[in-house]
Amino acid sequence: MKIFQSFFSILLFAFVVLIFATQVYANLKYGSGEYVNICGTGLAATENKCNKGCDTSSGTCSASGNYVVKFTCNGRTSDGECRSNETSFSTSQSLSGTTCGKTVQIDVFDRTCRNQYGQWETCALQDYIVWYSGDCSTTTTQRSCNESCSANSDCGSGLTCYSGSCRNPSCASQSSCQCSPPTPSACNGSCATNSDCASGLVCRSGYCRNSICDWKTSCQCDGPTPTPTPTPEYKSSCDSLQVVGGNNSNVPSTVTLRARASDNKGSIQRYRYYFGDGKQEEITSVEIQHKYETSGSFLARVDAQDSRGNWKSSSSCEAWVYVNSSPVESFKSDCSNLFVNGGNNNQPPTTVQFTLTGYDNKGGINKYKLDFGNGIVKETDGNTFEQRYDIAGTYVARGYIRDNKGTWKGGTGSCSQTVYVNTKPLTQQPKTGTPTLLTLGAIGSGFMGVLLLTLKKRFVA
Amino acid sequence: MKHISRPNIPRFAFFILPILFLGFSLYWFATVFLPVVFLETQYQYRQVLLEVFHTTSLRGIFIPEFRVDLRGRAAQHNVNGIYIPKVQVDAEIIYNVDPNDQNAYTAALKKGIAHASGTALPDSGGLGYYFAHSTTPNLVAQYNAVFYLLGKLEKGDDVFVWHQGKRFMYKVTEKSLTDPSDVSFLQKTYEEETIVLQTCWPPGTTVKRMLVFAERVEE
């Protein structure tokens, strides 16, 4: 009897544990599916601990700007992530309306990651949800457009089964199920009304023609010569710098940096990497590895040399590198680089922008100071400076950082830069001699004086 | 006997005018010609001592001389200055002088050698542009022909420049004569840090410009 009671107790305990574990560790549900990855709890997907815009109960993610993007993948992805079928960035995205058998990932970033050229720029992921909508075989919901079917009843509302796929009966041959309107007729094509013709054409006597010269079958009217398409302006830029490996690892840390730059009329020749620890390197490839021997936060930067030999940089081409400290590491701090970002080589008045970088592995930098070379010195908590120069000249700007021990460091080498405030372009070299006329005059007057004295003897008794 | 009075014109022409003409000529002679003659004589004398007797002074002909190459360290203007041993130029440099402003650079040239604003300072790469008089009628004794001997410099000669107490060494690479309007050398890109020393040529005129280029060398 006791054996039976013990066995029953163990069985009961196991059942309670199982129920508890199921309650605690089960993936969060939404709609017909379940979350497979959530910010904060990862693949356990039990709750959203990030709370930076995603709501698991409503299946939506939103942000104050166009920072939200949705990806949709077929089937259940093995790694709990999905990076296919990217939508454009918007303020909000939702899981609703997703058909069965899909994995949907919605990400919230700190900014719009795609630039105007469609390139992915450096941005930080704030929140995300990854949700699997459930297997189609186990769901009773009807199938959506272009999914396989065997009967009309398998397909969702408004769809019929056509050659084994759910399609729109109005245009069953189109896999998108979006019945597109008939293609408008091009020049001289047949038409019944103006709406049957392509843009810029009207229907005349059953044919699409140019309204200005509707008798011409070519639709080309004589008129002013069309202006040629202007050649696109030369444009080059440094677009981004990413830390693609080794970030946040322990000192000594080998970090991989990757730059992206563009040149619309050639290719980028070289990349000059500044690692933020006072070292720099120039290479031709976009990716570089650098070993940081000191821990701390380093502002790395890259300048790209375009096909015309100009060095380009921007704030997008800066990235922070974090190297974790080691308990046995000694105190190290220094000024790394002073950059002149803009306003150099202009005529006065010009405002010049500077960025100063440095490091301190035991507490960080607590002040930045810049001597602009024109008698003005500024001290701030931030590492960027601006200074207006009103007088043409050549100025040596010197940057200093104050470490957490209160010592100012820098002012030389890479923390010193020359600022050129140009005069008007010189058209004539300065006159640094006796005027030629003066010399000729003096020699001539000498001769004249002697001549007059000679004549005096003859004419004056 | 009847007294015939002489007209005043010959008196002015034969007494006053010769004095004015000769006076003007003597002023030019004293302020332009003599300094040039003095510098030329001094240079030739030193060259004879160096090349014939291998010494720097007359005393050295009779008494053995221990010469130490101070590499410009004995120069007087070692805060902001220039020292060219071969032509004994030891003068102050006035940095950041506007080369477009004649009043500004005339004032600077009375003190020494002008560095053109907007061109490179020592230790910052690129081209630094320095100019000074070859001759001038100004009675500013020590500077009125500071760059007169610039034409004597040859490839490999030393030039020392001081900026804010720091010394930089250059070696002459090239010498050329240009028109005053030729400023193409300012638009070129210089891989090595370079200075260009400019003066007017021939002495006593502003007809041409002499340019001497020197490249930075590590000491």
C-alpha cells in the first residue's frame, strides 16, 4: 500500500512540475501561432523584456518614426529569425493578416536603417518579435492566394482552386491574385476612350495619338528640341562604418571594422582607418582587423579616397568600439586624434568643425579641450567643437583630453591639426625688390647730373 | 661798360639740377647698390677663405681652427626665424602675413622675412611660402637685402626654419626664375613638406622672381 502511495505521490509531483514548467516556459501565443523569439527572452519567447515598441498581446510593433520593419519567411525558421521579404520602414507593423505556415519578424530600430539609396546603414535594434503563424495542415483556416489546393473549399474567400493553386477567379492566370487593369494602348494603338491610352495620349478616331498633333501616327510633334538629360554630377561619399566582429570582448581584442563608401563615377581607391587608440592604417579593402591592446571605449573612424583622390568622411563613418577591461590591466589614457571635419581651406569668415578622440581605460575621459591656434581655447564635456575664424591665416589647432586622474594629454602628433583660412587667391607674387623705374631713374639722373656739370663748364664762365 | 644780366634758367639748370640729380642717384647708390656690393664682397671673401684656405676667418689661416657644425644652433632668431648658413641669412620670420596686402607685407618685410598666410607652417606638410627683399631703398640696414644672395644657393644646401621655438631642417632641391604673375607653384601638390623662398631678380628691380625650393629632412 505504501509503495503504491509513494509511487502515486511521485507521479503527482511530476505532473505538477510538468504543468508548472509548461506554464512558465511555454512560448507565448498570439492568434493561431506562437512567438518563437522575443526581445529580452530570446528563443524561450516567454515575455518581452525590452518594451521598446513591441506588444506581444496585440502582435504589433510601433515607433515614433519610420523605424519599424517586417520580414516574412515561409515555414518555421530553424534559428528563430527571419530576414526575407523586407517591407519598407514605417511607424507600425502588425502580425495580423498573416497566412499559415509563415514566420514573421518585426524589428524596431532607433532610426530608419535604409538610406535614400536603399543601403543599410548603422542603426541599433531596440525591440523585436518573431512569430510563427502555425502549420497549415493543423489549421482549419482556408488557404491564401497561390497556396496549393485540391478544391475550391480549400481556398479563402474570393479565391477558387485553379490548376492546384488558390487564385482570383477574375484573373485566374495571375499568381498575384491582383487583377491588373488592361495595359493602356501605346501610340497608334486601338482605343475606345481616352482612358484606354497610355499617359500623355488621347483617343482620336479609334487610335491613341498625341493631342497636339493627333494626325501624326508617330505621336512625335515638331517642337522645341528636347533638353538633353544632364549628366549626373560627380558624387562620392563615405556612407558607413560598422563594427562587424570582436566588439565587447576582453582586452587584448581583435576587432573587425567594415567601411562602405560610394563613388558614382569610379571606385573608391583607399580607406584610411583611425582606430581611436591613436593608431591608424591605410588599406584598399573595405574590411580591416585591428588589435586593441587597451580596454575602453574607442571612437573609430574611416576616411575613403574617391576616384578623384579626395578624402571623404562623415559622421556615419564613425563607430564606437568597446573593449572590456582585464583586472590586471594597468592605467592607460591618451589623446588619439583630432579631426577637422569641415570649414577648412575656406576664405574668412569660416566656421571650422573639429572632433577630438581619446581613451581612458579606468573611468573614461572627463573633459576635452581645444586650442584653436587663434588665441581661443575651449573646454567641454563633449568631443566636438566649432570655431569661427575671421582672419586669413594658418593656424595650428591642438586637442587635449583630461583623464580621470585629472591629467591633460595631447596637443602633439595626431592631436594637432593645421587649419588653413585662405586669403584671396594670389595672382601676383609679392614685390620684394627696388622698383625697376626707381633704379633706372637713379642711374639716369646720375648720368644727367654729370652731364649738366660738364655742360656748366662750357656755358658758365 | 654796360652790364648784361644773365638769365636765371642756366643758373637753375647748371647749379640746382645737377645737385638734385646727383643727390637722387647717390641716395639709390647708398641704399640699394652699396648693400648689394657689401653682401657680394662679404660672400666672395668668405668663399675664398673656405675654398682656398679651408677656414672661416683670416685668423684661421695662421692658427689651426676647430670648426664645429652647429647646424644652425648658433642662429640669433631661434623662436621664429630662418638661418641659411651658406649665404649667412639669419633673420626673423613673421608668420601669417597676407601676400595680397602690400601694406601688411611691406611692414613685415621691414622686420624680416614674411610667411604667406594660408600656406603651410613647418611640420604641417604641404608648401610654406616665404618671401623677402633682394634689395630695397628703405634705410633698414640689416634687412634691406636679406635675400639678395638667394641665387647663390644650390641643391643640397641647408635651410633651418624655427617656428614657435622648434627647429626644422630643409635641403634645397631646386631653383627657378619666373614671371611675377606665375603662381602655379602654389597650386601644385607637394608630397614632401616643402618651403619656397622668393625674392625679386635681378637685384634692384622687380622684373622677375627667384624661387628656391627646399624639402624637409629629418635631422
